[in-house]
Amino acid sequence: MYEVNTTQENKLTQLLGGLNKTKLAFDTKHLNELHVYLEGARFPTTKDEQWKYTRLTKLTNSTFTGSFLKNSSEIGVQNENAYRIVFDNGNLSFKDSFQGCKSLTELTPSELTFYQAKNELFDALNLVYAEDGVYLDISGELDRPIEIIHLSNGNKVNNLRHYIRLKAQAKAVISMVFEAERTSKNFTNVVTEIQLENGAHLALSKIQVEGGADIHLSREKVCQKRDSVFTLHTITLDGQFVRNDVEVSVQGKNAETNLNGVYVMNNQQFVDNHTTIDHQVAHCQSNELYKGVLFDKSTGVFNGKVFVRKDAQKINAFQSNANVLMSPDASVNAKPELEIYADDVKCSHGSTTGQLDEEAVFYLRSRGLSDAAARNLLVSAFIGQVLEKIESAEIQSFIAKKLKARFGWEN
């Protein structure tokens, strides 16, 4: 058991000092370079542009004992037809056996050469101290969906690194679920690297319902080749502190990228969605739609950036963020961005923040609904535009169940 007690004087050093370096067979030279970087690194502050609206005091003032409170109950989407992989407090506890699926502990050094972390604090921290992760190398059309379940009921730091590769013309549907019991106080730092070869199609749903005091940082780093289609649904329904970073590098013509998100928070919860889509070649399309509902004193952040490089002509890129504040104390910081260096493109972005339409509430109440029921119905319809894009009936049902449990909403 290790103990980490972060202090104002030397927070990062003490956090790193309480972790064991990875035992996975990553490239030693690269790990040493990252470790040198970490020795001189610091936690980002609001003076750093990428963290302008995100304060890390919940992390820097936390203590992690490295203990497991108990084994978590088996929860998740529970699609009986899916391949299932379960991580319990950062440790692999169950894995269905199918072709192309391994845990990182099973990989040889030659199989791990694709992993590269950059000099960014949490990316480097993740790789240097990675405990485990899942390796998916998929060819053809997968016969069943995949569920990767992350259960949390401990008081420790979890560094997990996943790798998903779809070979040419491969197709897969994957869900990643993060759940925590109310007693959980983990710091979860997850990086997922995704490689889509020519003509590959991946639909990935990430569902976050960590109801404890967990601090959750996750990043998806995606590389798309020609004719590939990548769809990501990021659904945040619970969590004390959540930060989602999505980085998509579009490197092949006729590729399509779809990023959809819903976040529903209450009390003093915080969620930050950062997205970057980098169009490097011509004839590609990207679509982003993120919607948030914030109750009580919760806070949301949306920062979406679209790059269109000089030679990336004929790009269609659309981005939209909309938020509903259900309390005068709730707040949102929205920053949609376009950076365009090509002249033959169709790009747009926009962001709106407001309250529910009181006339619509009055109309529903005149039809016999209570005030609370009317507002819940309007909110459900608001986020429904995003949720209906999820094709899996099992995931739809799981989300509806969680929303009903927290807010009393019906389908």
C-alpha cells in the first residue's frame, strides 16, 4: 500500500512518489524521457489556456491511500450479446476471450512500440505509471459489440491505457462505462489511443456515472485514415470532477468524424469537455453536437476546436454546443473555435446558454403536468436530440435507467 498526501509545496512530486512505475513492456528510452519531463513538470493552472476554466484543486488537495474498500459489484450496460472486459479499481478482473483482444500485461515489447505519450502532464503520467489496459486489434466486421466496464470503489490512483486498432474495412461497436459507488474516492486517469485504417468504421460510446468523489480525467487520441468513419458519444451523467479530452487527427481523404456529447450535472459537480479535430487533408467532414443541463451549483465547460490545414480543401465542419441552466447558481464556460487556413470550405460553429422556455412549461402544466414533470420533460427532449444518435438499444436503456434514478425522468 502506498500513501500520497499532496501539499501546496510539492504536489506533483508527492503524487508521483506514491506510484509504482509501469511494469508493462513499453519502450525504455521513451519512458525515461517522459520520467525526466515529469520530474520538472507542474500541475496546470488557469493561466494555461487549455485549463483556463478548470481548477485542479480537488486533485492537488486530495489524499490517495492506495486501498480497495471492497470488490465492486458487477454493473454496467450488461448487453448479454457483447464481449465483456471489466476493470475493478484499475485492475483487470474479467475478460471475454476473442480474437484480437489482449490485456497490456500480455503484450511483448515489439507489440507495444506504437505507444507514444507527449510532454503533457497527464498523458505522460499515464504512460509512465500505467497499470494495465486493453489491446484491441480488430479485422473484418466484429460479430458482437464490446463492453469495457470500469468499476470504482477504492481510494487510489488508476492509470489505464487502452489501444484500439481497426484494420482496413473493419467495423466495430464499443462502449466504455465508468461507474463508481458513493464511497469511491479514486483518481482515474485513462488514455485511449485509436487507429482507424482505410475504410474502418468505429462507433464508441463513453458513459460516465461515477457517483462517488472520484476525479476522472480521460483522453481519446484518434487517427483516421482514408474513408474511415469515427463516431464518439460522450455521456456524462454523474461525477464530482470530470475532464474529457478528445483529439482527432484526420489524415485520409473522405473521412468522417462525429462527436456527440451530453452532460447532466447537479450539486457542485464539474465537467469539462475539450475537443480538437485536425483536418489535415481534403474532402472530409466533421460534426459536433454537445448539450448540457446544469442544476444547483454545478459547472460545465465546452471548448471545441476545429483546425483546417492549408491543403485541406473541400472540408465540411459543423460544431454546436447548447446548454440549459436549471439554477441561477449553475454556470457554463463555452469556447467554440475555428482555425481555418484553406479557402474552399464550409465551416460553422455556435454556442447557446439559457433557461427553459417558461411558456413551454406553462403549456405543459395546463395539460395536467406538475411543474417538476413539465421541466423534466423539456430537459429530456433537449438532450434527446443527442441521445437518439446512439444506435444501441441496450445503451439507450442504460442511460434512461440512470437518468430516472437520479432525476426521476421517464423515457
